[in-house]
Amino acid sequence: MRKILFFISILFTACQATDTPSKTIPKAVFIILDGIPADVLEKVETPVLDEIAGIGGYTRAYVGGDVGTYNETPTISAPGYTDLLTATWANKHNVWDNYDQQPNYHYWNIFRTTEQHNPDLKTAIFSTWLDNRTILVGEGTAGDFKIDYAADGFEKDTIRFPHDDAAAYIHQIDELVTDEAARTIRESGPDLSWVYLEYTDDMGHAHGDSEEFYQAVRTADAQVGKIWEAIKERKTREEDWMIVITTDHGRDAESGKDHGGQSSRERTTWIVTNASPLNERFTAEEPAIVDITPSILHHLGISPPESVRNEMDGISFLGDVSLDQFKVELQGKTLKLSWHPFVSQGEARVLMATTNHYRTGGQDQYQEIVKIGLWSGQFETELTDEQWAAFEASGFMKILIEAPSNRANYWLLK
Ligand SMILES: [Zn+2]
């Protein structure tokens, strides 16, 4: 990955800005390449990712939620994928590890939201791990939707793919998954596709920071290349393809073999996309893995139900953005709100709920507590005796900020 391309992409975006968009069908593909720290991606030559970033952009990003807070999330694979799928952290989606996962399906994933928006939209999952479709996305469990194209579960076929200690079979499955993704995109052009490739993580665990690991990254880049070529072939049609490539966690600084903790290298990931123009959440801030689903939904022109949007922790890096970094502290009965504004004018509504029925399938009654000017970046307000008593009784409060272009939320736990 060469960072210089980022500047080329700004120029490219500036030149494109005057073009009138033609009427096209939006399509999206997101790819997770497992366990590649940002410093490794930036060091190893990845010509395909460079080409894609040259059209849209490259940025460092983060996983793991906010360290030391209620939404801190392990830098482990399945929690990371579910962060992406639901645009929430583990305190909501409830996937804490790679085994015995108990996703809380009340927090809708991108496939459910897409199918709910329009059941005629075609969805696809191409994956070296079956659980991604059957458990994390929860086809047949998480809601009334079906994935239209699936190529996965090959790791269960030990006749065709005998399991070897060097994990060569995982590389072979990644190749098959890639070929199926490229073929299906070329032939059928699903509206929303997820491609998951695992081999990089296996080489990281086995060899740490090493030539073997770097070679696996080059191989993954070439696999993305096959899918990117299929997308380019579709572009002769009236289709507008967004591709996003990311990873689910970094690795430890000492050996590069491990992950799961909250060190800077384990938390620091990256996002590559061809989408443009990218807003300041991408170009000036460090976006999070939870931002990918809101961005793809923006591209697809899908607005989730309000109750789903109220719970999302991610912010779209496409389209307009009002604020990010929303935080709330309670000192006595004083609520101290802070945020990073992207705009110099405009108002936001601040609402509160002292229940969390959403978590168990219900709805929460929000009450507006104040309207604030966005530009200041901070505001203090006193809870009324009634609001304070409700918080004392439930031990829980969620604060929602509704700005013109995006929302954000924060939990207070007694
Ligand atoms: Zn992983």
C-alpha cells in the first residue's frame, strides 16, 4: 500500500465533482482479509488495493470500541465481523469470541436491513468460515430473509480439503471462495456481497511478522484483484459498484502472532474503498469498523428503520456528516455532552431513555431533553428530579443525539 495515492485520490475526486451522476443501480461488495495490521498493509506491496484506493481512498481505522468503556470489544475475529455487520460494538451485538457465539439479533445486520428494505435485492456470502452466514448473519434465525448466493462451508469437507498443519487447505478454500465470488459477481451481479478470506490470519498466528505472513498478504491482494476485475467487467452495465476492503483486527507488537487485546497495533486496522467522494469522517478522522455498514447502506440508498438507526454506533463516511466522537459524562445531576462537529452551524436534538427494551426486542420511549447548537462541540445540562429518579431506578440511561446528517448514541451505566 502506497500512501501517496491518497493525494491522487483527492485530485481525482475534485475533478469528478462536477460530473452529473447518471441513473445507475447501486451495488456493493465488502471483503474482510483476516488479521492484517495497518503497518503491514502499508509495508507490503499490494497493487490491487493501491489501484482501488487511487479511485476512492485508503485510511487507517480502528476496532475494539472505546478502550475502558462500556463498549470495549475484544480484537478477535467474530466480534470484529459482527461489529462490521451490525454497526454496533459487542455490548450490543453480544459476540465476544469465535466459539459459542450468542449474537443478539435485535441489532439488525446489513443483510437483514437490506432484505427488509426490498426482498427483491440479491444478497451473497462467499466465506471460508460457515459460521459467518449461519450464526453471525443468522440466516433463518435473525429474521425472515434468505441469502441468495452462498459459497461457504468448505472447511467442513475434509475429503476435498484435508486439514494440514500448515493450513494450505485454508489457502485452497480462499482460492475457491474468491473464484466463486468473482464468477457470481460477473454472471449475476448481486446487490450486496460479503467475501471473507482467512489465510492471512493463519499465517500471522503461525509465523508472526515474517516473510510468510507478508506473502499471504500479497496473495490476498491478488484474490481481491480477481473480484475487482469482475466488478470492472460489470461496469459496462448501468451499475455503480462500491467495494470496501478491510480487516477485523491487527496483531500484537511483540511477535505479530497474537491478538485479542487493546494495544495500539491490535486496534489499528485500515479501510480501502473505491467510493468517492469520501467525507471527513474518512479523510480527516480515523473511522471505525462499525462505519462500514452505514456507508454501504448510504451507497445502496437504504435507510434502516429509525429504531435500528438509533442504536447504530457507526457513522457513514459517504454523504454529509454532522458530528462524531459523541460522549456523555454524568457529574452529580449534570449531563456533560461533548462531540466533534463537522459543521459550523445547525442544531441537534438530544434525547434520553432510561430503559433498554430494544435489547430484548422492545422499543424505548425517548424524551427530548434539550436542543443544542452543533458548532460548540460541548454542552452541559441539569437532569430534572424526575429524570434523575428514573435513572436511579433503572441504573441505565442512553442518550441519543439527532443531528441533521447523522445520529450518535451513548450509554451511562450506574
Ligand atoms: Zn481475525
